[in-house]
Amino acid sequence: MASGTDSTRAPEWSPDGPYFILVRPQLGENIGAAARAMWNFGLKRMRLVSPRDGWPNPSSTAMASGASAVLDAVQVFADTGAATADLGRVYATTARPRDLTKQVMSPEQAVADMAARIAAGDRVGVLFGPERSGLEQDDVIRANVIISVATNPAFASINLAQASLLLAYEWRKAAGMRPARAEPLAPAADVTAMLEHLFAELAPANYFWPALRGPALRAHLENLFRRAPLTTQDVRSLRGVIKALSAGRAGRVARLIAPDPAACADMEALRGRIDAIDRALMALFAQREAHIARAVEIKQAAGLPARIPDRVAQVLDNVRAAAVAEGLEPEPYADIWRALIERAIAFEARTLPE
């Protein structure tokens, strides 16, 4: 196509357009080519995630060929989470089939959705993967929607500049749309905080047991909530639900343990109360097992041994002090805790050095 650049005209660009997020780009030339594609169609919000050759990159300037407005405004982030934290909706461009259940849109459908979200006051972003391998699974999980192009199935991969050009062109073509307003979506950082809250409450409930299944279960839950168009109010409501369930669980245990034994009129009632306390203790021990499983993960990451003598001594001293404070004989309780500790160490020693 012949050059149609008119340097006497003021540039036309979309100040509220989507962010194009290049994840771990490898070549400066490809960054420049993507910048040129964006500026051709009036977009200049570019973010880079951990560019291989650092930033700024002189190679990108030559390839951008006049799209300095894009390169001058580039923002650089260490990881995909940081690059998407302030965005309400994230779209991932990928040609590979994924074992993730997410809404899939064509570029045209995705741009219409972006326009509606932006009209509602949201920030949106599009993830583009590195040239050699495309987006990794962890990157795609952070997206709400997958963008797929109807390419030749035997040769589906398109390069970074082409993908940028396709999305930028669709954006420009749809610029005259008047999308229906939608309720603003929650920023990705708020969804992340909600997920961390949920995981923190699920762990003591033994949901991530056994430990080997934990990462897959977390990824599935994160993908489930990331693909849902959660509003800020949705996130507040979900956090309220998590908090209420957590408080209710603690309250149920307290109700089982709290009643005064003097309130039991006969032996049958007293035995029923003892059985209820035993069940509550078993529930607490199940939570303790989940914490031990998490201890294995943390110790592995930190290179710590299964047995840490100083920590064992500290725990037993704390148990003795607590027993004395309750008017109890300390050594029987120290013996019980010692047995629990040895059980935990035996479990940890399966995968950790002594």
C-alpha cells in the first residue's frame, strides 16, 4: 500500500483506547513494528513486560518509523500481574488451544466489548506473547477473554506486528460505535486481593490437600474468577461472603466448646458434649494437617530441614506456659504436643531432608 502520511495534519488518536501489553518481547525490532501498527490506527498505550533486551531499545526506534509517540510513552513492568493490576478487563491473544474455560472472541467482537467497557469507565488491555512461544498458561489465566483469529489451522501463528495491526485496525474501524454502557469492572488488583483472601480461607479447610494438587486447584479457581466479568461490587460481595463463612466456621467451633459442663443435667448429656468437643478437635486437627502441608512447600522453597530443634523447643515452652496459665498440669499437654510435632516432622521428612 502506498504511503499516505501527511505530516501537516495533526495526529488522531484514542486517548482512552486499550493498552497493548507485549509480554516478554524478544526483539526491539518487533516492539517497534508493533508500535508502528498501533500508531497507524491511533493507539499509543503500550506496556512491556520484562523485555528480553531491556528498555529503551535503539532497534525499536528505527523499525517504528515515525511512531515515536508510542515508544516515548511506553511503560515497563516486571511481570504480567503488575502490568494488568489496574485494568478491569484483560484480553489474551493466542492461537494455541488451551484447557481453560474462557470466553473466546474474534478481534471484531473483542473490540466491541472493549469499547463498551471503556465507555463504562473501565481500563482494558490486550496481552501479546513473546515471538517464539506465545503467551504462557499463567499469562492466559490472568485474562478474562481469549481473542482468536480465523487463520489457517495448519499455520495459525501470526507475528507480533500482525497481531497488533489486526487489533488496532478493528479498533479504528469501530471508532464510530456508540456502545451501550456497562457497569464498571473491578481492577485486576482487586480481583487478585479477593483470590488471596479466598485461598487463605480455603487452606485451613484442607481444600488444597494433597499438596501436589494445590497449584492446579488454585489455577482452576483463579481462571474461573478471572474469566467472569466481575464488577467492583461483585468483588466486595464475594469478599463479604468469604469473611462470613470464615467467621461462621469459627463460631461453630466456639459453640461446640463454650458451654459450661454444669449445664449438662445427666451423664448422657455430658457424654454428648464431650463427643461434640472431640468432633470440633478433629476439625481443628484437619486444619492443622493442611498447615503442615503448606509448611512443606515453604520449607522446600527456603531449603529448610524437616526438623528445626529450636522451633520445637519454643513450641513446647509455649504449650507449658499456656497450660500453667489455665491452671493445668503442663507436662501432659507438652507430651501431647510433642507427639503432634513428631507426626508433622515424620510427614515433612518424606520430601525434606532431616
